[in-house]
Amino acid sequence: MFDINPGLMVWTIITFVLLVVVLGKYAWKPLLQSLQDRENKIREALEQAERARAEAAELLKQNEKNLARADEEYQRMIREGKTLAEKMKEEIVAKARQQAQAELKHAKEEIQRDIEAAKQQLRTEVADLAVKAAEKILDETLDAAKHQKLVDTFLNQLPKN
């Protein structure tokens, strides 16, 4: 069944050894070197990816801090704007009240002057009517001095309202 041929066995061993030496020199070393290079490249890529991830995480933290600062600044500006608007509103209301009070005071003074002028005019007209009535009653014309004395007497008798 099985024949063992020593010559064939020797040539098989020699061929196998030669094949291992040739493969070891020309195939295994470059193949192992190429696998080692690939492993190094993958390791470097992983390390670079880890550094990029860490850098991205740091940038994200910095971005969140900047966003928080910007939000704080925004809120501060809103508060300052509201405060300024409230202050301006109060100033405008105070000025409007002050102006209204000044106009009211001026109007009251003008009304009082008009009332006094009307009273004076009414007194003068009443005095003239009284003199004319007295002239008709007395049927004589008064001279200027008598006329003034009569008017003053009449005015002094009038109520001051």
C-alpha cells in the first residue's frame, strides 16, 4: 500500500527547506514588515483620532463656556435695557407731570387775572351806570371830582366778591 521511498523523502525535505528559506527571505519578512507597518499606521491613526476626539471635547467645553458667557452678557444687556427704559419712562412721566402742573398753574393764574379784569371792568361799568342813573335822578351833570368821589364811595360799598 504505502511505499516509502527514501530518495523522494530526501528531495521532498530539501525542497521544503528551500521553500521555507526562500519564502522566509523573500515573502515572510516583507509580509511581516508590511503587517507591522500597517499595524503602526492603524495605531497612529487611532492615537490621532483619540487626540482629535480630546481636542474636539476641549473645543466643545470652550464653546459651551463661550455660549454661557454670551448668554450671561445677553441677560445683562436685557436687564440694563429694562432698567434704562424704566428710568427713561420715569423721567418722561416726571417731566410730563411737571409740565402739566406748570401749565395748570399758568392757566389758574391766567383765569385769576381774567376774573380780576372782569371784576374791575364790571365795577367800572356798574360805576358808570350808577353815575348815569344818578345824573338822571339828580338831573344834573357832575363834575370830574364829584364823579370820582361818587364812584369811589360806590365801589367801597360793593362787596369784594
